Amino acid sequence: MRVAVYCSSSDAADEKYRQDAESLGTSIGQRGHELVYGGGNIGSMGVLAIAASKSGARVVSVIPHFFNDQGLTYSASDEILVTEDMQQRKREMWERADAAIALPGGYGTLEELTEILVLNQLDLVEKPLVLANLDGFWDPLLQQFDQMVSSKMTSLDHQRLVKVAPDGSSALSMLERMFKEDR
């Protein structure tokens, strides 16, 4: 399975988030999957890629040229795709992936997960999304989704497009079960 992982590039975030990213990267490699991610060598992104690579995963870095030009690309990737902008980066990531996991992150992570959610809602793609809700990180967003349903801004069927797991490795296990059931 080719797994897109959306996550933080912040080195200032709590260490627990990098530890979860490392655990997910290790699981991706040990379970024979491919990592497709934003290409960074810092924060959770860097830890994720290093762990995945060390564990035998093929690592595909998709990074915009302005980050690459700053030396922020994980250079040991098996494939590095330098994009013109963030929009092309997101598109390349979801086109190259079978499914997505969103680890805790900032605005970029939020944008990426909502885009794949909307694409699924509109039936433009069929790529499951799992939020790795480490220590309740995504709880406020999940409450917002509940508010959107109760206000009839979206339907319960569309809210069900978002799956939730307690951490990154559990999110990967959830995706594996989903793909196994589809076969």
C-alpha cells in the first residue's frame, strides 16, 4: 500500500509527536508499504522518513521548490519530486497514494487532510483518510465536524469518511484492515 502521511515540520512541537511519527515510519517499512509524504527533513516529517527508510520502506518525497531550495528535502529518499507550488505537491501526493494518514500538525496538515476529505466527499477519489488522534489532538476538529452535521452543513454519511485512530501505527493498522476487507 502507498500511504500518504500528512504531518508537522515543526521541531518545536512536543517530542511525543515525533516519537509517534517515528513509530509510524517504522511500521510502514516493516509492513512492506511505501511512504509518500511532503519531503521535509525536519520535525515529524524528517523523523517519519528516516524511520520508514531504515525499516525498508520506499520513501517518496514530494516537496515544493522553495522548500527544496532551502535544503529542507530528505535527501535519502528513493524518489524526490520537486513541485512548482503547494497545490501541485498536494495533488501529486494524493495521486501517488492509496490512502492517507494525518498525524498531528499545523495549518498545512489541516489543509491537506481537508482537501483529501473533500475529494472523497465529491467522489473524485476513493482514498481513505485516518486521523491519528494522539492524546486527543484532533478532538476539536472532530467536534467541529459534529457541529457541521448537527447544523446540516454536511451529512452524517460524509462525516463517516473520516476514520480516527489513537496513534499513527494504529491508523496504519486500520487502513490495512480496510484494504484487506475490500479484497
